[in-house]
Amino acid sequence: MKCPFCKHPDTQVVDTRESEEGDSVRRRRRCLSCEKRFTTYETVEMRMPQVVKQNGMRSEFDAEKLRTSFSRALHKRPVSTELVDAAIDHVTQKVFAFGEREIGSRQIGELVMKELLKLDKVAYIRFASVYKSFQDVGDFSDAIDAVSRPRARRSKTD
């Protein structure tokens, strides 16, 4: 680390402490040339992948866009904010876990649909109708049938 005072390239770490939250490290350093001390902070840099839209355009991953999508789908539905936050975190973690530099917007949409299906079936249908560009009542009917099937199977075995 270069000294900020004299620009000498060699410094010595005198003290190292982890933050209370455990998400950063504070280091006290001493310049080997001018003997002045200074502090540096070390944190993890998490780079989310670029989102590749259907038209080929790229944009930064934005968790607020996820929140907007969830909010629209869940409008006036009985789902707690904590569950929505957990779903958004789950999608964000999955996107990050792919480990890719780019991810298609379709992949993100599929992850959102999976989370909405767990949270609320009506919200899932709302999102799917826009996401899959439903054209007629038959598309809604097919989606409702797909959502209802697992429940029908369980009730037959009981």
C-alpha cells in the first residue's frame, strides 16, 4: 500500500481489527519512509452480473426492479413484507451464485416466478400473465390449471 503522505510504496501493518458486523477489516499502517500512520479499510466487493435484456441491451442488476415486480404482482395480497424481502434476497443470491458476468432477464423472470409461486398463487398468475405475454383467456386457464394441479394431486391421495 502506497503512503498517502510521501507516496513511498512500502508500508507496514501495525494493527488489524475486524468491524463489529464482521463485514470489513480496519488496518492501521505505518510508512517505512516518513513514519506517518494512516488507516485503511478492506471490504468485500460483490459484483452482480450484467442483465442482458431480450433486445440485447445490457444494464446493471437492480434489486429495486425486483422489489417493484414483486410489489406489482402482490398488490393487495396477504403477504408480509418479511416474506417479500426474503424472496428478493433469495433471487439475488441465486443470481449471484450463478457466478456469471452476465445473466439473461428471462432467467431472472423465471426465478421471480418460482418465488411468487411459493408466496401467492394469484400473484404468480398476475406476474406470469405479463411475463409470458398472455394473449387470451386460454393462456390464463392453462396457467391456473398448472398452479392447481399439485393441490389436486395431494387431495386425491388424502
